[in-house]
Amino acid sequence: MIKIVRADFVQDKVIRLALSDGTGGDYDLAPLIVRGTDMVKPLEDAPSFAASFWSSVHYAGPTALS
């Protein structure tokens, strides 16, 4: 199973992913965030999004579940 091993903030709503198989790329989360669900609502705020961090496959930042 391929896993996310690193995710870094790039700009706006874009993160750069590194995968366990050595591949990776940029992923724009804007289409997901624009849905406005409770889970992603805190990420609508640019400073909150940039301050969030990712560890392995687990998001570690503000969400409705915090």
C-alpha cells in the first residue's frame, strides 16, 4: 500500500505530497475546501491552512473534530 510520507504547504490551498513509492506531486485542495463541509471549514482561512501540518497519512491541524 502506497502511503503519504510527507505533505508540505506550497501556496494558497496547494500541498506538495511525497509518497512511499518515491513519487509525489502537488495537490490542490481548493475543490474539496469549497464544498464547505464542517471537516474542512477551518481550512478556508488562509493562515489556518498554512499553519496546518501533515504527518504521515494523518492530518494534524484545526478541523471540526478538534
